[in-house]
Amino acid sequence: MIADSPLRGRSTVVLAVLANAIPIVGVFTLGWEVLPVLALYWIEAVAYVCQSAIEALFAVRPVDDDFYGIQVPLERLREKCGHVTVVNWLPPIYPRNIPFALNAGWLLFGLAAVATLVLAYVVPAGSLAGRTLFGVAGGTVLVVCRHAAALHEFLKTRRYECHTALSTFSRRRSLAVAIPGFLLPLFAAGAERADVGLAATLAVVVGAKLVVDVLDLTASGGEDVSSGDAAAELVAILDGDPIAVVHTDDRGVVLGGLGLGVLLSAMPPYGFVLLFAAVGTGLAFGLIAGASVLFALVVGRALLEIPIARLLYGAVEYRVYAGSVVAYDVRLDAPQWSVPRNEISNVKTKTALTSSFVSGAFGKVRFVRDDDSKLLSVVEDPEAFARQVSS
């Protein structure tokens, strides 16, 4: 592992300073008012969130169990072991980090909501035309380059090795998003009423954000980092060849994913989005348009569940050894869990109803143990597999 340097690369530092200088130059030289400053800061807040989400995908260390009470999208992926290499010039991506990366969507939603409310009701002073628009566009390019350089440095120095998927969303970065994205509109409105002026307000906001950016640039490592190594989380596989190997049924994976997707489309938070979109479209354009939007969103959510189900179960095979049963993901080249055979008191099977639509039975197998049970989904020929385990 390559340790963090006390200060990051010069290009990253220079770009960070220039990005913070753009609003000051805009206000004092180009005559910017509140709106262009807000626009540029909102863009940087989005860039901060996206950078943290991408970095989270590569974090090597697992999130400590103390944080497993956090509700994130795709909770089912959090227990997934192993990693996958997308391209050779990037480090591996850990599927267990995907839920934390997707959780950044709530921050983006909050930023969008604040921007919508400010633009709709506060009506900030200023415009985005002429030289102002050109300045904001130039500042946007600088902001994107700044965060791209920071991401490149994160990967080049392999700092992902000392981070978890949560620690990339550090408190410093949360402040860097909150200060300009949420507090600046409030400060600007208060300054206008108190007749303080935009210059004084901007000086406070830029000063606070610059301090936060410097802290982020000089940070020495990850936060909330588990003491264990990700490799230590993998289940050890017994030596020797397995007695039997049973695969998951891809048709069952697809059908199960579609069914679960339809069910999840009616549950929050997606259900609220679906309901508001369908009702809003229906009120605006008629019943047929509303029903069409409802149908399209349900189908889209169901189709989205197929790659998720394939990632969870599609490449899993169940290996029966003399002393244990091991679930092994061939695509990720990693064991997922193991159950000692002497702890299995009973094996129950259930053939899936959807298997009647295709050739070949598939279904669920449950290992009953003294203190708990283990459920295996979409197993090929569950009855034959149960006989292998019980023999």
C-alpha cells in the first residue's frame, strides 16, 4: 500500500486554489451577483459527490459492522465477497461497495431540490448570459478538471487500499458540499435582507470552503476504516475437489429478478417516484399517458433487477465437500459462505412456480441448522442437490 503524502500532487492543489478563486474573480472583477456563484458552487458540489462515489467503488477495506444499520440502495450486495476487474488500467471494483456509491444519489437529490426551490421561489439576483455565462462555463471546466485530477491521484497513489466505501464520503467533503450547496443560498438571502452585500457573504463562504478543501487535500488517510483486510473476509475453501457441484439456473435468476423488480417498483422510495410521475402525467396529459408512464416505469424497474440478480446469483455454484457446502462465485473468483455439513440437521426444498414455464426444475434449498438456517436461491434440480448434501 502506498501511504498518503502530507500534501497531494501540485496540479491538484493548484486546480483547487483556482477553482476557489473563480467566484471571487467573478464578483469583484466581472460583477457577478448571486445566481452565477450559486450555479458554479452547485456544479462543484455535484462533482464532489460524484468523485466520492467513484472512489467508493474501489475501496479495498470492508465497512465495519457498526455501520451496517445504514440504509442504502441494493442492500443485498453488501455481503457480496470478491471483486471484478472492468479494465486492466483500473483497480478492481468491489460489488459490496456499490450500495454505498449509489447512496450518493440522495445528496444529488438534495442539491437538485435546493436548486429547484431557490430558482422557483427565491429568484436570486443575476443572470447567466453574456460574459457571465462564459465565466461560469470556464469555471465549470476548471472544477471538473480539479476533481478529475484528484480522482486520478487517488487511483495512482493507491489510496483506495486504506479506505472503506464510507470513508471516501468524509466529513470534510460533506462540509464542502453543504457549505456552498445548501448554506450559500441562505447566507445570500440573509445578507440581502440585512443589506450586508454579496462581497462580504462570499468572503465568508469562500473562506470556509477553502479551509475544508485544504483539510481534504492534506488528509492522511481513510476514516472509519475496519481493522480487517478484505481478503480476510473471504470464506476459506477446503483442499481437494468437491464431491458435487450444482449451479444456479440462469432462467430462474432472470424470472426471479423480473418478479422482484415488479414488487419493488411499488415500494418506497421508487414507489413514490412512480406514483408521482404517473399521477402528474395523467393530470397533465390524460389517463392513457399516465398509464403508459406507469407501465414504462414498472417495466424499467423490473428489467433493472435482472443484472442485479445475475450479479448476486448468476455465477454462483454450490460445491459439496466431504465436510462442508461452499457457495463460490465463479465470476468474482471468491467464496461467499460455507456451512459445515455436520451442522445441517435437515434439508428442505421447494420448486419454484416459474420453473413450470421452462424446461428443467429449479427452486430453493434451505439448510436447517440448530440455531439458524441458510437459504439457497434458484438452484438447479433442488431435489438432486438435497440428496447430495444429505448423503
